[in-house]
Amino acid sequence: MIHYFTIGIVLGLSAGLAPGPLLTLVISETITHDIRAGIKVALAPLVTDLPFIVLTVFILSRLSGFHDILGVISLVGGLLVLVMGIQGIKAKGVEVDIQKTRSRSLAKGILVNILSPYPYLFWLSVGAPTMTRAKDLHIFAGAAFVISFYFLLVGSKVLLAVLVGKSKMFLKGRVYIYTMKFLGFALCALAAFLFKDGLSLLGIL
């Protein structure tokens, strides 16, 4: 269970801190309006992601006997995580173009998350397969993965909203950059595990 709890922490923290549409909106709403507006955006995944999880777990449960398909999905997931890792290693800070807009922060966050391809791709290729393996081991292992993932995904964005609200230079500072680089190396290690799992399912290893 500790294994999947740790994977949830690494993936959640990496996804929460990585530059992307939702993080950009968290920062822009915080700077344009206030910390509370940024926090509302950060909470969007808790509203939007349940259908992603249910749908992808349902799909994978129907493919449980198709090792070749699951192997390809695992390889795609490994590639996605590897790209995330490389982006983290190359992190140099975040630039945000701020435009004055009317504050409807939670609604904006929900819309951005629904329209973004990242949650769909992540849950189909990485999140759901990991949760399925964890659940097969023990129901609490699956719960540990999901809880740790979302606690860090949302929590890290909430923390960023607070830090950016207090100092707009945080996202260009060493703490953020070095944290992203460390998580980048951790994600590359996780990608290697997913590649190995995919090749095993394909019967290559």
C-alpha cells in the first residue's frame, strides 16, 4: 500500500506543480483577483474528475484479459510520464500573461479542466491502470493512491495560490525550480517502471 501511496504523492505533486492550463488559471486568478479566487480554481479537479475515473476504470476492467492492449496502454502511460519528467527537469519557472477579467474562478477552473485533454489522457494511460493494479492488490491500496494523488494535486495548487498571492516572484525562484527538477527525476524513474510493465504484458520481457 505504501508503494501506491508514494506513486500517488509523486504523480499528484508533479501534476499539481507542472505548468499547464489549470495552473496558469490558478496563478492568473490569484494575481488578478485574490488568493481565494486561485484556491477556487485549484478545487476544480474535485468537481470534474470523477467521471474520468469511473469511465477509464470501466474501460480497463473490460480489457483485463487483453494483455497486448494493456501493454500498449502502459507504454503510452510511460511515455506520458517520461515527457512530464523531462519537462520537470528542464523547468525554468512559469510565465503568466495576466488579463483583467470578471471573477468566476471555480466555473473557469471546471471549464478549463473539462476542455483540457490532459486529465483524459492521464487517467486512461496512467491513473486508471495504476489504480486498477492497486485495487487488485487491496481496496485500501487503491484508495491510498487516489487520496494521495488528489490531496497533492489540489493541495499543491492551493499552496501555490497562497504563495503567489504573497509573492509573485515565487514561480521564478529556486525552491519551485529545484522542486520541479527533483520531481522530474522521480517521474523518469516511474516511467521506467511503466515501460517495464508494458513490455512484460506484451511478452517482450
